[in-house]
Amino acid sequence: MNIKKFKDNVDKTILKRGYDYYNEGNIIETYSQRDNQYIFLVKGSDDYEVVVKKDEDGEILYSHCDCPFDFGPVCKHQAAVYFKLFEIFNFKENNGNAEKETKKQPELKEVLNSLSNEDLIDIILGLTQNDATLKNSLIVKYSKGDGTRELEMCKKLLNSIVIKYRGRAGFISYRETYRFVSEMEELFEKVRGTDDTLLAIDIAFLVLNEAMKSFQYADDSNGDIGSFVAETIELIEETVFEVDDTDLNLREVIFDKLLEESEKKIFDGWEDYKIGLLHICAEFADVEALRHKLRVKIENMVNKESDDRYMEYRNEAMLQLLLQIIEEYGTEKEAEQFINDNINYSSFRELLLSKYMIKKNYSKVIELALKGEKQDSQFAGLLSKWKKIRYAAYKELSLKEEQKKLARELLLRGDFDYYQELKILVVEDEKDEFYNGLKQELKTHKGPHGRSMHLKLIVEENDLDEILDYVKENPRDIEKYADMLVKKFSNEVNEIYKKYIQSAASSSSDRKKYKEVCNILKRYKKIAGKKNQEELIHELSALYKKRTAFVDELSKI
């Protein structure tokens, strides 16, 4: 949007309110900054700040107001500012780029440089007097002490952050969660900045524990806390990677700390995070005694008797970690035996199937895949996976009848790729018969994928008559297929498109919906031509003349 033509792009009601604000002098301050950026203070029910950035030609690159308005892209405060900016822009054009009624906002650094040390200290003390978080943050960032004292300062900072955001309600809303974790993230700098590895890990554990607790008193709908916990575990891993491999005493202390941390009750129900810590422990598995301790720990955690699906997921993740250790430090035979012993877990079955495929032992692949299908018959994703692997084995063995049967089954399960496989398997003379039979089968198929596979099939084969029948039953999809159909079925497409627009107009009740209808009308012109578009606009304007907002939007087309 260009400032010269902003009136054409702003809602008329908003524009009028903005002009009243501008005309009544509600823009109380105007500042210009570098790079054609302006800051305006607009007086309304409150004082609101509007920031606008434009280029040399007046094109608005960025515009934002901190008012709560969210019913459109431009509020009345921004509209008022655009009138002011238009005035400034015109003045500059007519007066050799001279500024009008704007003040240069001083840079903060410039202001601070002009003050004495005593003044700066007074300012900081004043700011921290009623802000415990800022006070503790400055102490953590700039003071030095022994490990115990630094850890205690970090605890104080965390506590002040928690108190600040929990407030009297004792709960952090989802709107505040991002700011909450952002302030806790400041401690990452402390972790990375200390040369004391044990202190760094203790601080990271401190942050991790508070983050885990915050799941109980904060709304994590946006996933900010979950992401923060994952980042904290990554930071711990990053810290561990920097430990000298030859310092066995330090490595053992860190290993024990990690193992102890993973056992805490705060991780109950959050198995991914617990397993994440155990994965870090695996970095110490080159030391035999630590490797043995970790294996015993993991083996004790695995509960193969449980019928709980979530527990199965946890078990599988634990066993994958064990396999990683066995493959790196055990024998090949031991690893193969471990995989076979845990074949009921999908990742282990898939791993063994992959090994058999590489060895071209296709009969074993088929056998193992069939067993997987039987075991996982209630899990659609796994069932399809085993069937696809079995199909690959049939293909390698050139078992065409088995391929046909299984490809058809996979197609009916919603995997359209297998239509191409089926086409290859059908001889040329039978392809028309095959297509028509399959089309009918998919059209009448009662399963969840029959309808979508039928549509994909007729589009793939450019079956225009069948696509037209589909669009007649589903006029909402006319926009998807109008380009394909219009050459052969011009009148039919025009009529379906028109009825679709009439239906959309009938169900529209606000300006947002009216604009959507108008956008459809613009696309309709490309298919039906300008004359048909104008006739339909005229018809809708007359039919809905009492919907002034709709008529207004129609007039803009």
C-alpha cells in the first residue's frame, strides 16, 4: 500500500474515524527515525503507539499499532497516522525533503553516554527497587563468586521469575508463557559462560527442574514450555560434549548426576525427557563400568509385561538405546540376537526386514511382514507399512498375481501410488476394462478412502465426463476443476460456478465473507468472461441491496 493511495485500501468506516482523530489533533507526538521509520503517539481511550516504515516512494513496508483492535488489518489510529504521514510526505516532496513537525527521537545509547556513573547507578537502583527479577538478573549476569554462591543466585533469579509471572492467581496464562520461558532462558548464558562444568550442569538442572514444575502451573497450549525443556536438555548435552574424555573422575561424577536426575519424579509421565537424559548418559558408555551401570538401569526400567500402549512406546525407546550401545560396544551376533528378541516392537521388525531385503532374502521378508500384519492389525499405519514391504518383496520375486492383489488392497486403503503399480501389471488390451472396473469399484466402495481414490483416479485419467458428474454433486469443488472442464463443458461449468457463487452469497453475513464471495467472482471472470461476471454482480447487488457492506464490496470488483 502506498501512502499516496492509502484511502483506496482502508475500510471506509475506519478511514472516517481515522480522519476525525487526525483532524481533531489526536496525534500528540511524531518522531522520525532512520530508514524512513516513524513513531506516532495517538490519543484515544488510551495512548497508543503506531510505528510505520515506508520506502522512498511512499510504499508502506510495515505498520503496527499496539491497540487491541483485531477486526481488520488497519485500525483508526493507523488511519489517522496515514493522514499525517501523507501530509509529511507531500511537504517533503514540495520542500526538498525538509521535515515537517517531526522530532528526531534520541538514541538510548546517546542519552546514557551523557550521564555520570553516579547517575547511571541511581537509575539502575531505581529500576531494580520494585523489580526483583531485573535485580537478580543483573546480579547473576555480572557478579562473580564460588559455585555454591552462584547457584544460590541462580535459584533466586528463577524464583523471582516464577513469582513475577504466577502473580496472585498462581497460574501463568498461555499469553504469558512465552515471556516466562524467555526470561528463564537468560540462565543459558550463565551455563555457557562458566568454566566450571559441574556448576554449568547444576544450573542447567535447576532450570530443567523449574521448567518441568511449570507444566503444573502454566498453560502450555502453545508448546513454549515443552520446547524450552527440550532446549535445556540439548544445552546439557552440549555441556557434556565439551568434557575432556581423559578426565575419568569428572566423567563419572557427571554420569552419576545425569542418572540421578533421570530418576526424579518430575519426569513421571514425561518419558521423552527422561530418555533424553539417558541418551546423554550413553556418551559415557565407552567406560565399561559406566556402560554396565547404564545397561542395568535401562533393563530394570523396561517392563515387557505391560499392555499399556504408552508404556510400549517407552520400552521401545529404551530398547533402541540399548541396541545403540550393543552395536557400538558388543558383537554383531549379540546385536542380531537382541533385534530378534525384540521383534514385537515395530522399529526392531523394520530393522530386521531391512537387513533381509539387503541380503535379498525375500521369502523371509514376506514371512516377517505377514507376522507383523497379524500382530499390528489394529494399527492402520503399521499395517500399511508391513504390506508395502511385503509388496516390495513380491515385486523383487516377480510374483505378479500377488502384486496385483496387494496393490489393489493398498489402493483401497488410500495409497494412490499403487494405482500406477497396478497399471504396469495390466496388459495393454485389458487397460480400458481394468480402468472402468476399478472406477466403479472405487465409486461404490464403502471404506473411508473409496471416494478420495475415485476422485484421484478420474483426475489422473482426465475423465472429464466423470469429473463433471462429480462437480455436479459437489459444486464447492468447481473452482478446482473448472479449468479442466471449461473447454468441453462451457455452459455446464458456467451454470455450476454461478450457482456456487449464489449459494456462497446467500450464506454470507459479514464483510469478511462478502470479500471471500467477491474473490470467487474475480476468479469466475477468468472462466465465464467479463460479461457473465458483470451480470452476476448486478444480480447480487439487486438481490442483497439491504446488505450495504456486501454491495460496497461488490462495487470494488
